[in-house]
Amino acid sequence: MFGESDFYAGQLRAPQLPYVAALGSVLALSVLGKRRRGRLGSLTDWLLLLPGFYFTGGLALAVATLVVLYAYSGAVLLRAHQEQNQDRVTLGTVLFILTTAVAYFKLTWGFIDKSVFFLLGGLLLLGLSWWLRRRAARTFSSSSPTKP
């Protein structure tokens, strides 16, 4: 049953060289356009398009996906803190927490007892929330104007 779907997935996969060449040319056009507009910092959005298309699945695809998601959410947070943009900090924080939740569920669900799973998950979320709030407060405390 699954062997048949793997066969069709292989048939739908584009040839690697033309795919990578097309992706590279679109990336080059994107770099030129972003440089012209002075927005090179947004090139990290390309992390989401890293081709996991050629992984057959399993652990390699799961790890590659998590690495890309962590790199992207970290890049959004870094850029938001540099620009001191509270909305983007919120977006980056949400992306980071969602990525952590995905990683936690993918990597630990089958390995530990469910009560310990949820206890550790709650502690992880509380710790992340505390750290990210402290970081955001420190970043924006010096930049926010005082209200009369």
C-alpha cells in the first residue's frame, strides 16, 4: 500500500539539476530586487524554501524541517530586535514557540510517559515564556518613549 505511494512520489519529483537551477535563478533575482530596495535583511525568508523536496522522509526530513524552522524563527526574532519592532518580536516569538512545540511533539511523544511528557512540555513553555518576555522587556524598555 505505502510502496505504491512512494512510487508515485518518485514519479512526481522534478529532475534535480533543473529544479536547483530554477531555484537558484529565482534566488538571484530576489537578491537583486531586495538589494535595489535596501531590504537585504529580509533574505532570511528564503530559509523556508530550502528544498526538503528530495528527502524521502523519516528522521532526515524531520530534522531538516526543524532546523529550517528554528533558523527562520531565530532570524525573525533577531531582525525584530535589531529594528526594535514589537509586532515582529511577537511574530518571531509565536513562530519560535510553535517550532518548539512541533519539535517537542515529534521527538518525545513516543519515548516518554504521557504524564511526564505534558509536565515537561508545560515547564518548557513556562521557561520559554519567561525568557522571551524578559528579553522583549529589556529590548523595548530603553527605546519606548514615556507617556505623559
